[in-house]
Amino acid sequence: ESKMKISTVSTLALLPAVASAFVPLASNNALVVGTSSSLLSAGVVTGPGGKAAGSKEEDLALTLEIIMNSMGPDLGGGGGDTDASAPVGEDAPKKAKKPKKKKKSPPPEDAAAEMDVSKLDIRVGVIQEAWEHEEADKLFCEKIDIGEEEPRQIASGLRAYYKTKDLVGRRVCVLANLKKRKLLGFQSHGMVLCASTEDGSSVVFVDPPADAAIGERVMCEGFDGEPATENQIGKKKILDKVFPDLQTDGSGVATFKGVPLTAGSGSCVAEGGLANAQVS
């Protein structure tokens, strides 16, 4: 719109000069613009098809048309077909790309909670049956009651330390929230907790208090969270993070970071009071 205004004003300013500048050509009585050197040098002749105009008014109108055309499309002349809606001197604006939405990251879990012994579901149990594994020299196969409808089948690598007769009727601490796994054809679902020396020369059961009920959960004061699921135990490698802090103290009491594991009215203790031993 601003360009059209400029073009119109410029044209109006030229009209007086154009109106007084026509001179007849001797050869064909046509008129040319005498004030424009560019038009004169190009031999511009008024009138359609190069013929002389019939009157001064017609000549003026035709010359105005020539002037408008000479201005070109950018200044509103008729020099070519243009799209009035297209922006001048630049490409049509491209659609802005929508920014990709960032996936929300799950809130980070409390690192301390992952290290918490309460992630382990340790239950008081009693061994009902025990026998030697037919294909594994180190394994016992056991059926252990931990207060569920059916006893758990659990394999323990204790044949180098105990006899079968030592197992039946024995009260034990069972890590219950482990996935089932086959050990040479035997489906084992859990782990019996034991204390062991660093060189492996001595491995003994961790015994629950005598008054602890079968199926009772072994607790640790100050660590009262809910146990992890079986899937979480494996996926988050919780055993690797918790077991290093499970040890017996100088009196053989099983502890987590120095805090005793308890059930019933007392603490869980390694058989024979095995001191400063790893619990697993």
C-alpha cells in the first residue's frame, strides 16, 4: 500500500512536465516525451501500436501508461504479473517447527532407601525336610515352612558344613523375596541366611530367637520400609548394595550397619556366636 502511494504521488508530480513536453515528429506527426532522455533515446512514440495520438489528452493518458509501465512491478507499474499477496524481497514465511516435548524423567528414588535392609523380606522359618541334591555335591534341597500355605523349596550350598540330620527341625532366617530359579533341575525359591568367615572356612546358620513366630518378619530398628518386589531385587541389584552392610558384631549378633536384626523378643545370632562375619 505504501509503494502504491509513492507511485501515485510521483506520477502526479510528473504530469505537468509531461503535458508540456510533447513535440511533434516531422515524419509521422507522433509525439514523444521531450523531457525524458531515456524515453527519447529509446524512440518511445505515443499512441497504440506506435501511431500518433488523436489529441493532446489521449497523448497524455498514453504517456502516463508508458511511465507507469517503465516503473516496473515493484513500484506499481504493469511490467509483469505479480502476486500482490506475496511478500516483497523475501520468501513466504515457513511454518515454525513445534519443539519436541521432552519426556519427563521419573523422580529419582531415594538412594538411602535402596540401601535399606528393609528392602529384604526376611522371614522366620523352620526346615521340615532336607535331602542331598542328586547332581550337585554341594547342595541340600529343603522344604521350609515360612508361614505360607505351602512350604518353600530352597537349595542351600551347605553340604561341606552340615549333615542332613542337622537340618530337619532347625529354625532359620529365610530371605523370601527372591525370584524362583532352577539349580540343576531343582526349583529354588529363597535363601537361607548364614554367617561366614572371609576365607570361607566356617559357614553357620543365623538363628532367629526361640520365641519368634514362624513367618514373622525379621526387622531392623530405624529401617521400617516395605520390602522390594522379587523383580526389583534383581533389577536394582539390591543384594549387591545391602549385603556388604550385613555382618555379625563382636558377639555374633547379625546387624545391618551395626543395628541388630530382631524378631520375637530378641536378636538373630550366628550359630556359635561367630563374630565379625559376613551375613548372606
